[in-house]
Amino acid sequence: MIITTKKLFEAAYGKYAIGAYNINNLEQTMGLFRGNLDSKAPFIIQISKGARSYTHKFMLEGLIRSADQVFSDAIFAVHLDHGDEETCYDCISSGFYSSVMIDASHENFETNIAITNRVVDTAHAKGIVVEAELGQLGGVEEHIKVSESEAKLTNPDQAAEFVNRTGVDSLACAIGTSHGAFKFSGSQGLHFEVLEEIQKRLPGFPLVMHGSSSVPQDEVARINAAGGKLKGAKGVDADQFKRAAELGVTKVNIDTDGRLVWTRVHREHFIEHPENFDLRPVGKIFMTEYAKFIAGKNEKLGSAGQLEAVRKMLAAK
Ligand code: G3H
Ligand code: 13P
Ligand code: ZN
């Protein structure tokens, strides 16, 4: 059942975070649904602009509609990840997405507000919810002076003003993470103090953490042992998700870790079976491993075991 992220956030706020997982193909879709049902978790499917154009924008829609029938117990939202204004309007008018992200975080504050306002007006008119972003992810390096690095993190006063002026439904905040497998070069970590200040100004308002892959070191070691070259890859400590959730983070974005599962499975398989040229054996292993990975993440996020509570909440309304 496809629902809005807003409903999922009502159920989760302050208690746990919902996993928001990017997909690009059939095998990820199967593993995603299996892993979430195995761990009895509500979840968010994220589709990026790149994922929409990887094959054809209707292909992922078709896969998800079919998965909704095959896995009829699943409860999830379908969300456009890092949309520009044009892609947001395309997703809103498609009637398929329950949620879009407008990412104008690279623009100045006033332009970001103006663009976000336009998308919020269009989306809300159709009952679709909107995530926006304020602050800049990534690049918060150890060698950068405190004042410089803080300039890239979300400013809590600006966050409150942004939310009040745009009417957006959730806000992606920069708290020290970045996208990809190389997040930290040293001892950096999450800036909980920024989340605390934002929560004080916006109590009850759902926050989103991008760049949240953990880049598990055993996964990196296996990839490198099978011929990969991911030297120095490092991610977010998954044991910190629950603290983030208590501070208002209701959505945690994970893509890179899933790509690492795919890389490890395929590298190891073809080294162990050099004679193989059939895509199904390795695809089956990947679906199983991806499902296990999703279930494990949901345990860390606290969303595992929450599916029936969400179903009851929806039935009561
Ligand atoms: O934040 C970006 C996501 O990891 C999606 O990546 O644009 O390569 O699909 P992508
Ligand atoms: P990772 O690269 O850490 O998986 O982040 C994904 C993300 O933020 C998608 O929007
Ligand atoms: Zn992101």
C-alpha cells in the first residue's frame, strides 16, 4: 500500500526513523520488499532523477506497482530523491509519487525559498508532500576552520524561518554527512548539537538525514579482496540512528550501502565461478543479500517491527 511520507512520519516521530532506500532495478526492488516484510518495517522507496532515466521513467513505476501487488502486506511511500523543479512537476503530475524532494540547497536562501514555495503549492494542491533541503552536505573536513565548516551545516534559525515561509513537510539538514562511500577522512561525525537546536525551534517537525550509509568495513574489505579499490571508504555509525531519531530525524537516506552489497556479491560470485555467464544465479544471491541488508538496517533505525502499528494507525483514521 502506497501512502505519503507524512503519515509515516506521524507514526515515527521521536521514536524511530524510516529507512529511505534508493532503487534502480528489479533485483533491488525484490530485495527491498522482501527485507522490509521480513523485518516487518514500513519504508520509503526513493527514485532519483538518474534512476528515472536509467531505463525509462515508467519502468520503475511499473516494477513498484507490481511489487505492491506481489507483496500486498507492505506499507511504503514512493519519493522523488533530489529533484529539480522540472522533475518535481513531472512526478507530481504522474499521479504515482506520494512525495517529492525539491533540492535547491545550492541556491541562495531566498531563491531556495522561492523555488520550494512553488513546488509546495503545486504538490499540496494534489495531496503530495514535499521535502526540501537547507545547508550543504559534504565537504565538512577536519582541516576547515570551525566557522567555515559551520557555514556548511544547516543554520537552526534559518531552518525555522525556511519551514515557516515555505510550508514544506520535512527538511533535509546538513549535519556533517555526505553522499557516497568516502564521508569522513578522520574523526568527524554527526553534529547532534545542530539537530538539537533545530528541534528546539521546530518541535515535532520531521527532519531528514541524507548521506547516511554506514559503509561497513567488512563489506569494503570483501570488495577489496575480490579486486575492488575502495581505499579509505568510511560512513556513518549506524548505532547513532536512534539518537538522531529522538532528535526529530524521521527519514534516513541510504543508497551507497546497497551499492556495496551489489558490488561485493557480483565481484565474489564471478571470482568463485569464472565459468559462469548466467545472470540469474548471481541475481538470486543479490536479492537474498539485499533483503538481509535491508532487514539489518531497519533494526538499527528502529523501524523493524513497526509495520502493524502503522497499519492500525491508518485503519483508525
Ligand atoms: O543522493 C543521491 C543518491 O545516492 C542517488 O544517486 O543520483 O546516482 O541515483 P544517483
Ligand atoms: P548515501 O550515499 O550515504 O547512501 O546517501 C544516500 C542519499 O542521501 C540519497 O539521497
Ligand atoms: Zn541525498
